[in-house]
Amino acid sequence: MDATMEDPNSQDINQETRAEDVFIAPSIHEADILAGNSYTHHTALPPSIAQTPSTGCILGVDEAGRGPVLGPMVYGVFYLPLSMHHSLLAQTHHFDDSKVLTPAVRSALMQTLCTPDSDLFQHCGWATRVMSARDIGAGMLKPVGVYNLNAQAMDATIQLIKEVFAKGVNVKEIYIDTIGPPGTYQAKLERVFPATKITVAKKADSLYPCVSAASVAAKVTRDAALEVCYQSYVSKSNLGEGEPAGVAAGWGSGYPSDARTSTWLKENMDPVFGWGNECRFSWGTVKELLEAKGQAVKVDWPVPDDEEQGMRLTNFFVPSVGGDGEQERDELANWFGRPLTEDIF
């Protein structure tokens, strides 16, 4: 796991656990989530921006689910007219870092954002990039050219911003919560978007309302995605009487330090396949469980024989035999003629 990832302490775990009745936003594509696919969701242009495309807009970027061993990492972007940035988001709806807001408040804000007659719906647009646990792990476990989490996050950020520009949004300012040294990150983005003012800062989700809103969109989408994943394990036959079917508390927040998460992983590990598409197999917690003595089936992959390893393409050409009984050079070696020797001089 990347050294830059942070696992929340015990008092933060409850804030990271999804609400019992989390709002299922339009950004939840159930078929893709269950198949382990990564995907992007964009809202339509908000009416106020669609009617006046020249309106200068501000855009915020943030992520949710960087450190968990379970579920996707979700990047969110949120944009609205510059003139409404503080008045609409901070003063009217009190957006703050999604990790500070309670799960219920996050879910309620997202529902308001998706309600057609609300002021948020009329003036704000947003998008999410759901990066599946399967794809994150596949990139990080590549034998050659490892695709680490920082690179995956950077690519997701750039892709989302480019797609917003492609929709015709006149983005003037971009604010981003950093995933590393702010200066390095900002310099790279400025090379990609040279005509736009870009600010990358630590704790940007608590400094800039548009980043706070992006944080909420990303976090609620991740919460709902975790719920979809969990429901694939739940059936009516194993639910206790009175237990709500919609609560994904069985595996907790998804962070390795959460006792509910680690317990669920231990109790639901298949000896051959481990877990499903909801699990990041590149995480140390998972590797330790799979490699623990007696926990998983050991697989010995066959190693090719030395003869097969030493085979050459030229071995497949039939050699011709000269008059003196010696084999002439094979056909491939003679394709462009023989080298000059002293005999011809």
C-alpha cells in the first residue's frame, strides 16, 4: 500500500461508516459496481449554466476512499458559477469536508443536489469517477510498469476536468485537495490546463466550498457503492429478525484498522479466490491473510522446461544438407546471403 495513504483512527471510524439509509445517487451504476468495472458519471449541465454558457465557473476536486481495503476509490468534481460559490454552498447549505459532516448530513445534501426544483440542482453540476477495487489492485500489482495509486488518482483528476471542459463549461478557477506535495501536483496540472487558475492545497476540502461539495459527492457515491457490494453477500435467509437489509455495517467502514472490516475479511475469505470485486488485493492486510499458514490454498504454477525456454525461432526451419554431408546454414540465416570470406579473394 502506498506510504501516503492514511488509515483513520478509532474515533474517525464512525464518520467513515456509511449512513443506514444512504441516498442512492444517479452516480451508482449497479451493474458496473458488481462486475468490478471502473466508470464515470456526469450530470447534465445545470440549467443556469446551460442557458448562459459564457458564465465563469469555479470547480473543485476531491476524493473518497483512498485508504480502505474494501470498495472503490471515488473522485468527484463539482462546479458552479463563480459568483455563487460562497453564498450558495457555504452560507445557504453549509457544505464542509465530508469527513466532518455526519453520514446522515452528507446523504441529505446529496439528495438535495439531485432534486430538480432545488437551487443546488439549478446552478451546480458534478461528476464522479468510480475506480473499482479490482482495477486499483490490478494496476498496483502489475509485474512490469506498476501503476501506483498516486498515478491512478492523477489520471482520474485530469480526465474528469477535461470532460467538464468538453461539455462547454467555462471553468476559470480550479481548487484541488492535494494527494502529495502541493507544488509538484499543481505544476503538473498547470501544464495540462495552462489557461486556468489552479490552486492545490492541503485540507482544501475544508477551505474551499466547491472542494467540500466535491468531497460530499465522492463520499456519498462511495458509501452507496459499498452498500451495493455488501448486498451481493446478503440474502434474506441470513438476516436476523428485525435487521435492516440496507445496512452495510457488517464490514464496517472498509478501513483495515476497523475491527469490523478485519473480522469480516477473516470470516468471509474463500480459500482459493479470497474475496470478490470489492476487495483491493494489493493491500498489505489482504496479502497477510492470504499468505497466513493454513488460511488459503497454495497454488504451484508450472515452470516451463529448460528446453522450451531455450527454443529459438530458427529451430523451426528445416536445414539443408550440402554435398559434403555438412548442414548448410539454415534458411533464415541465409535469407540475405552469406558473409564474405577470404575464399573469394
